[in-house]
Amino acid sequence: KPLAFPGTDADRARGRPAPQRAAIDRGRGGQFRTFTSPAGLEILVGRNRRENEKLAVRIAQGDDIWLHSRGVPGAHVLLRVNSGKKPTDACLQLAADLAAFYSDYRNVGKAEITLAEPKHIIKPPNAPLGAVKLRQEIGTRVGVPDNVPAEVKAARAESGADLFEGPRTRRLRNARKKKASGKAKAKKGKQGK
């Protein structure tokens, strides 16, 4: 007697129904951080690697704009653009500020943010979860983490997420402080002569 696995032809031949598979969730499903831009466009921010990948590979489409901090880990941000509409500069800036805020650039002051169209985002084979590659980018913007709405900062502080500062953030902040103090010493040395 052959072994029968649920859902196989042998199982169906015995009159048993095939098990129902869970539908793949291709929609949002209440996840992601969600914001509304000044022009009323939806901005989605991934909270972890799985959501970042889902935003970049499954959710992003058409005229949407994908944003990410350049050179450091951070959340994938998606500015949902309705077909035929063009996002305003204020919309792009808020999305860039959110990308900077939800990255290792959070405590640095200014951050370089990459913008790309979804059609240019590819998932390399065998790449870790959340890692994507860009074939082409639209350009870059400067994101300022301090420009995000106060309620976003308050929610982050309340959650306790600000208590942990990653080593990359610390290294970036210390490098900027060192550079700034070096400039101040050089300026002071010139004034003293």
C-alpha cells in the first residue's frame, strides 16, 4: 500500500479533500509604520528586515518611490504615488526625513537618502532577508531626522527604542564630533596667532 501524504493524488482518490493552503498576503495587512504626506500621499516604513523586503519587492509598484539611507542600515520607505500624479517636494522631503530617522543616521544630523523606482529594485539570489540591489536610482536627497513630526519622536522615545544606539551610529556621531572639534581647534589656532 503506497504512503499517502495529505493533498496528494492518492489521498484525493480516497475521497479526502486537499488541505486548504493559506492565501499569500500580498496586501499591506495592517503592518508597516504608516504616515501621510502633506499632499495626502501614503508613506510606508518597514519595521524589520521582513517588512523591508516586502515593501521593496512586493508592495512597491508603478509610480511609487522607494527611499533608503545610503551606506548604513535603515528602514525601507515607500512613498505611494497614485498613477499619473507627481509627488510634491514636501512629500519627498518628509519621506527622506523618515528614512533618515529610521536609520543609523538618526543621531547624526543630516543623511544622504537614495531614491529609486520600484522597477529598478532587484532581490539578488541568496541575499539575506531585506537586502536589495538597485539597477538605477532616481537621485539622492538630504534627509534631516530632526525634521520628523514631534509625535513620531515621542512615540519612539516612549517605546524605549532610543535607549539602544547601534555601533555604526555611535561611530558616525563620534567621527563628526571629532571633525568638528578639529575644525574648531584649527580656527582657534589661527585666531591666536
